[in-house]
Amino acid sequence: MNDKNLQLESFVHLHVHTEYSLLDGSARIKKLVKKAKELNMKSLAITDHGVMYGVVDFYKACIEEGIKPIIGCEIYLAPRSLYKKENSYDASNYHLVLLAKDNEGYKNLMKIVSCAFIDGFYYKPRVDYELLKKYSKGLIALSACLGGEIQSLLLEGKYNEAKDKVIMYKDIFEEDCFYLELQNHGIKEQEKVNEDLIKLSKETGVGLVATNDVHYINREDASAHEILLCIQTTKTIDDSDRMKFPTDEFYLKSPKEMIELFGFVPEAIENTIKISQKCNVKMEFNKTKLPEFDTPDGVSSREYLRKLCFDGLYKRYKDPSKEVIERLEYELSVIEQMGYVDYFLIVWDFIRFAKEKGIMTGPGRGSAAGSIVAYTLGITKIDPIKYNLLFERFLNPERISMPDIDSDFCYERRQEVIDYVVEKYGKDRVAQIITFGTMAARAVIRDVGRALNYSYAEVDAIAKMIPFELNMTIDRAIEINPELKKIYEEDERIKHLIDISKSLEGLPRHSSTHAAGVVISSAPIVEYVPLSKNEDIIVTQFPMSTLEELGLLKMDFLGLRTLTVIRDAVNLIKKDKGINIDLDYIDYEDQQVYEMISQGSTEGIFQLESTGMTNFMKELKPSSLEDIIAGISLYRPGPMDQIPTYIKNKNNPEEITYLDYKLKPILDVTYGCMVYQEQVMQIVRDIAGYSMGRSDLVRRAMAKKKHSVMEQERKNFIYGLLDENNNVIVPGAIRNGISEEVANKLFDLMMDFASYAFNKSHAAAYAVVAYQTAYLKRYYPIEFMTALLTSVMGSNEKIAFYIYACKKMGIEVLPPDINESNVNFSVAGNKIRFGLAAIKNVGKGAINSIISAREEKGPFKSFTDFCARVNLSEVNKRTIESLIKAGAFDSFNLKRSQLLNVYERVIDSVINDKKKNIEGQISLFAMDSIKEVAKMDDFPDIKEFDKKYLLAMEKDMLGLYISGHPLEDYSDEIELLTNIRISDIVTIENEEGIISQSKIEDGQKVILAGIISEVNIKSTKKNDIMAFIKVEDMIAAVEVLVFPKIYQKCSKILLEDNMVIVKGRVSIKEDEQPKIIAEEIEPLKKKMDNDIKRVYIRLNDLLWKKQIEELKPLLIKYKGLNPVYIVLKDSKQMFMASRSMWVEISDRLLEDLNKAIGKDNVKIK
């Protein structure tokens, strides 16, 4: 070996898997590179399985540590063509390591990896020889591990075939760019294969290279890696047939260890250095790759943007002030200087497209609302001047970063906007963005516990000791939870579980598609970024932050359900009332709207409908949009602590104090409280004289708690900052007349607050949508609730929640009707009518046939008329049965029992008559008779089903009860017998967040009532029987676990439609709805009979009516939930008093009743 090379570098690892070989590699990139630095390595490769997810992070980490990064990938080679995907043979694959020599090789590697996903994916992303030939330039190939094609042939004893493949690979790649890979992990098969590889090298002239198949960093990491493989394969450590590595040699070995292993073939060690010297990829950061916007008439992008902005300026402001014009000019100058003119034109263009196509757009989201350029272009709808929103929070000339404009669209039509962008800029230049799910603290404990084959109860108990908070780690949990710390220190089994969990915590677990992110590029994206495929969607292999670093344009196209609700409500108002509403021009100071919010009528109101937020609004009593903006900002962990102060200051403005009077103009709008990031920026600007750009840098440093930076910034804030020529850069608070003591206090306040401060621009955009929904609900409640119900079709839980809200508002929701219902929910005068699409077994074809028949010849006159006029191939027997059960024919004054008895015969008769008509067997005279008969139904009179059965049919067809509810008759008794409603246990969510927030704690004892809607019987591992039942009340449903001992006691009552009382405790697990562990289950009626005390009053047979009237005020005085029964003395006749006279039993009540009618005439039992 060359002595000079040995001095500089003695060995380079060229086969290395990081955390991005998902659930296969456990080497975290930063730690891996640091370890390489410790081992005095000058170069290091990354070769993850089939992907390039981590190459940019790896590149940056290496550069930071002074190590040369070698970018590669261990690809999967299809046994035939990558397009063949037919059987288990095609599912098998070979491994091959590719390394990029230069930037052309890097681009070719990205193309190979992208094609493997987009065209070749079959269990794994696969390539073939043709693809390798096409993109071989600039690449070095290594024959890989025992899974390589050549090694596999050698293991099968096919030496000559292996030799042919060596020659073939040698020909595919450039000269001296294919190597035979020697590995030694203490596996017998490798020893034999290595002998053959050395022989093949001599015979073919192909070089040898020594590698270690690195999957973890240190030898001692092998046990944690073994658990990671169990998690990947869903096996436990006790499974004998699980996938496992045969030894613990798959770590990042030192050059010395590698030389000791392969000292007998020095060429294989030397070639690692030669390959490293050939590999010189240079990545380019922060150079924008924006597509150029195609402007009309050859006008420059700059001129066109200015024209659009000034046109919009005069539309928005009519007569703009000097301040407004100066703000626009300033923003345009910054945008031009930073090179983002085309960015704004691109966003303006697709927003314009959406508006022209009638696609509802939001008012803006995020910091973009602080830009007057975005406002004048119509990208946002919030006046940044009026609400004091800052441009620098969005785009800072002193911090080079990509602007970030998030756009909300009607969720039903969001894809149309994306399709427009794809069509305009090219399919190969637009892609969605990958995101990674990681193994968070609680989840990794559960994953590792399963892999270790620990009991569910044991693992669940440990997982629940970790607080359910954002960014919580296992170490932090041990630090703050004494119980967890104690068990960790004292129980070896738990220590083992937690230690392995800590070693795997935070590793990426899976990839998915970002909900809204789209990237647009000036050239085909694959020139800059490798691509993959998630469920037929082409996505980048780099996440959002990496794309921005590479200078690619990222935008969020968000589908917002609330915008669809607003659109539908506005359309319904126009249709039913003839009123055109433009929500951009409504009165945002309407006190009746704020009054409704203050009263807690917030169901359906964007961002305000959760239980906690509703209670906050009732306390806050907002009176302006600024209050709503502040409310949205404060109702989060951290700033929540300020809520009492905020409310107190709002109600007592005379008591507000400021550290200095200069703070009043900044904090006045939030009653002396710091709420927004923008307020921090304004404080450092107005108090210490910072520029707006520098103030944003301070805000970011505070938010990220960069302590060294902040201590320097404290000095600048208090004393100012001079440049090398003693010119004042920052005057400082003292120069501006603020005392050192006050300046220090103020800086401390900002430090405490900045880490959880909210972006006012973002909150303002949310507040506008919140107000718009509240405005519609206040003035057009029927139309708004109709649109809201339509938006949640498909979720019975949400429909039930909003129907309950309608009931509170005095709006009746009517069952479906064959003559009145449309596809979705519809307005029916001052009521809401259920839509046909909500009925089970009623598809689009059937609905279209029904509505078409109705539009063609008017309402159906009878059931027979309906059958005669619809297309019975679309509206079949099953559909008609479902319509009957749902009550859709009730308006014909026929019993459902009658229709279910005859509907099949009626349909058969109609089909038969139509057939005869086609065959010419019915005369014109006879046809007229049939039409007359169709107008009336003459069916046998059959007794109607009882109410319980009718409601059960309705529930089966609609998923919920509409015309009534079995629990309604017992609502008072249920209130008496229970301590919680099911809706207080579960969390009901919509696309924008939580509607009804669970308020309970794990292990909490509860008593609830409901109807059993599902029963699933299971056998346990010990072959005992248990049940999983679903119990629901009038709003929500919860799963109840009935373990064997309890099941034995109550199995006979665990039947669907039974009304029960459940006593139990709550079990809460992250990412799942709370469940109830049953401790006792009883029939509701039995419980009522046994547990509810009744008051019996004995009265005179002749005078009882007069006596009741005399007693009425007394009974009402003690109004409650205990039933009152009147017993007539002589006839012994007994009847229940009206609910208005039910009482709450107490000693005072008994005392007063005894005085009124005598002790012998009052009994309680």
C-alpha cells in the first residue's frame, strides 16, 4: 500500500446504512459522522437500501466535520425487467452498491433511484440492466453483500455464470468503475465467496474492494438493532423464524480493524481510498431554482408584478395613504432584491385560476398575511396595515430564506388547482413532498415492548408514565416523573425496555406524503431531487426543509373543509333567499356575531368549537376581531397561562400597567399582555431601535432558545451596538431613555414569552375564517348548518354531534323523504332535510334516477307511482328496502310494515307490466288505467312496528337515529344515574381540529348510559371469552372492553339495541380514542327501578285535583329528577305526575310535604 496514502487515510467505508434504511439501519447520521471523525476517517459513504432520503443531511454533516461525503445507494436489481411484476420470482432481487463520482453521476444516481420507484416498484424499488446502462456515466458500482447477484451465483456453485456477470457489469460501467466487494462479518458463507471473488478478480481484471455492511455505529448497538428488525417484521425476539443478522459485526469498524480483516488482500483496502479520491460530488445550497413566470406581451416579471400590485392597491384602498404606498414600494424592493418576483407571480396566477373557476380560496395562512404585496395581489384577504401585521415576519431582507405562502382551497376542488399547476409548468417539474413519521417516546416504548414480548399491561403502564406532550422525550419523562425514574432505576426488565427504546427513539419509522406540500421546479425535478412513489403519488425523496435549502420552490396547497362549508352555505342562501353574500365585504364589527360566540354557540365555527375554546370564549366575551385573533393565539400550551390575566385586563382596562409607557401602543391591543411574535419584534424596534429585519432575527433566536446568542443580544438591546467605526447599528434601550433595570426586566419577559409566542398573521387569517362562519351561523343558521352537515357526511359521529347542535338552536332535522330529499342535506323551510346519499345501499345511480324522475314529471304520487317511474335497474329491490326502512316513504301515509310486506310484489308487477308494454301486449286504454292505479296504493293494513323497532331500522340505514332516540324518554333518569356523557369521554375531530375534546384522565372511574350498537365476542390466549362492545348515547359512542370475569356476569344482556348502564374506568392510549374497561354492566330499566327513589303522595279521590294544584308550588320549589306518583286513597288508582313536578328528595322537602298533607300520606321508596 502506498505509504503517503496510508498517512493521509488508511481505509474508507463505502457500504453504510443510516437511519434512512427505514427500520433496517439504526445509525443516526450525525452520530455516525462524528464517530467517523473520532476514528480519524477522511471520507465516508452513505448507501441506504433503495433510497436517497438522507443524502443531503449526510452531506452537510460530513462537511461540518471536515469529512468528504461519498453519495451512494444500495439498489435492488430485478431478476428480469423492472417492468415484470408477475410472481414471487419477480419479487426476489439482488443488491448492487452505486457511488456517485461527480455531479453527473449524482444526477444519474437520482434518476436510477427515481425510476426504481416510479417504474420498477414491486415489493421493493427495482432497477434492471437497461436502466444501469442508460445512466451508468459518473457512477462506480460495487458488487454488494451476499445478496449481490455475483455472490448469489457463487453461493449456488455457479462459478462460470458468476464470471459472465462480472464481465457484464464491467462493460456496463466506465473503465475501472466496477469492483468486487469483499466482506467479513464472521459468516462461513462469506469466507468461501471471498475466495471465489479473489479468483474472479484475477481472471477478469476487476478490482477488489473491502467493505463492512454497516447498519449501526458501535458493536454494542447490535441488540437494539435486533429489536429494530423485529419491529420491521412484526416479530418478537422469541420467534425462532425471525429475520436477524447472524453476528454483531455490522458496525462502523475502525481502519485498523478493517486492515486486520483484509490485510491478506491489501489491494482491497487501497481501492477504498482510490474510490474515495474519484468521488467528488458538490452540492449547491440556497440557489433558487424558480421557474420563470410567463408574462404577457413580453413585459418583464418585475414590471408585471408592479402593475398587478398597484392595480390591486387601488381596488383595496380606493384612496391609499402615503404610508400604504411606501409600504408597498418597500416590500416590492425587498422582493426584487431577494429574487422572488416570479414566486409571487406564480402564486398570484394559481389563486387567480381558482377564483375564476369558482374554487373557494381562504384569506391567507401563515406569515404571508403580513405582506401588502400578497394583499394587493389577492393572495391574502387581510389588511396588514389595519391589523399591524409585519412583512419582515414573512420575508426578512437580513435573513436569506425562501418565502412561504400557504394557500387554502375548498377541499373538494383543491386537486383542480394542483392539476392546473402541473399542466402549466409540466408534469416532470411538479411533485408532492415526502414526510417521515418517527418513533416518538410513547410509541417506541410500545414498539420495543411488543418486540421484547413483554405483556401489554406492563408496556402500557410504562408508556402512560410518559407525559403526552409535544416534543416529549424518554429522558425528559424520566427527569420529570419520579414514578418512572424509580421503576427505571429499580426494575432491570423495565430498564432494559427503556434503554433500548431510548436508543431507537426518534428514528424515522415510515414515509408518507405531506398533506399539502407541492414543489415546483425550473427544470425536471429529478435533475435536483430523487423521486419516489407513495400510493401512486409521485413525491420527492427529500422533505420540505431540505428542498428549501436546495433552492426549490415549495408551496402548500391545503384543502380546508370549512371553505367548502362556506361555499355551500353561500350558494344555499342565494338559492333559497336570493341574497348574494360576499364575505370579503361583511361587517367585521357586528356585535350580534360576537354575542353569539360569547354565549358559547360555537358548534361549526372554525377554530372555536372545541370544548375548551368555547369555554374560553364564554369567559373572554370577544367584542372585536382582535379578540378572536388573540383568543386563537392564547389557547395553546404555554400562553394559556396568560388567559386569566388577559380576561382580567380586558374587563378592567384601568388596572393595566406597563413597564414603560412606550409599550402601551404595542401591547394596548392585547390589554397589556404579550401575545404575538410581532409584538416582540416591535418592542425591540421601538424600545432599542432595532431594524425590522434584525428584530426578526432576535425573535427567531429567542424562540429557539439560543442562549449564547441571546446573552449577546441582551447587551445590544440594553446598551446598543456599534460597528468597527463606532457607527451606531442598534441605539439600545438606554439611549432611548429606558433605565437599565426596566430594559433587563423587559428582555427577561420577552425571553420567557418568545418560545411560545404565536404568529399574529397566521392567527388573523384563522380569525377571519372563524368570523365568517360565525356570521353565517348567526344570520343564516339553516343554510349554514345544512352546509355543515353535508360536509361531514360519511361520519355518523360528526353528523350526530351537529344534529344535536341543531336541536339546541331550535332547528329540526327531518328524516329523508323521497319527494323532498336531494343528494345531500337540504333546506326545507325553517328545517333541514336529510340527504338520500346518507342512506345505506342507496348509490349515486339510484339517487340520479330518483331526482331525474322527480324533475321530469313532478313529485311521486304514491309508492307504486315511484316504482313505475324510476329506473329499477338502478333503484333495485335492496335500494327500495333501504329507503322504506329509512322512512323515505312515510309522507305517503303508509306504514313501513305495509311497504316491507308488499314492496317486492309491487316491483315485480311494475317490471312485468313494463315488459308487456315493450312486447305490445297492453293497449293504450289499458296504459291509462295503469297510470291511474299508480297514483294510489291499495295495500293490506298491517300493524305498524313498535317505536323501538322503527328506530332500530332507521339507525341501521342512516347510521344514527333521526325521528327520535330510544334514550330520549329516559334522559332525566340517565342524568340521575350517571356521572358522565359519552361525548365527554371521546374526542370528536374534524379536518381543522377538535370539535369535542376529551376531558377525562386515564384510570378515571365513570358511570355512563347508552345503547349497545355493536358486540364482538373474542377468545383470550387462555381460551376465556370476552367482549368488545360499542355503547352510544345521543351524541357519541365509546368502545367498552368486557373482560372474562365481567363477561360471565353480564353476557345475557350484551345484545345489540339493549340500553345499559356501564360502570368502569377509562383507558387512554395515544393515537386512539379512549376506551372503557367495564367493571359492571346492568340493564338501564333495571337500574332505574332499583336505584331511583320515587315520591308517593296519597290524596283524596274526590279532591285530588284541587290538592295537586295546591301542592304544585311546593313541588316546583324542590324541582329535581325524582319521579312523583299520585295514589288515590280509596280506589288505589296510581299515576305519575308531570315531569315539571318531579323533585329532588331532601329532608326539607319531606318536612314541607308532611306539614301540607300529613306524614302518613307521604312515602319514599
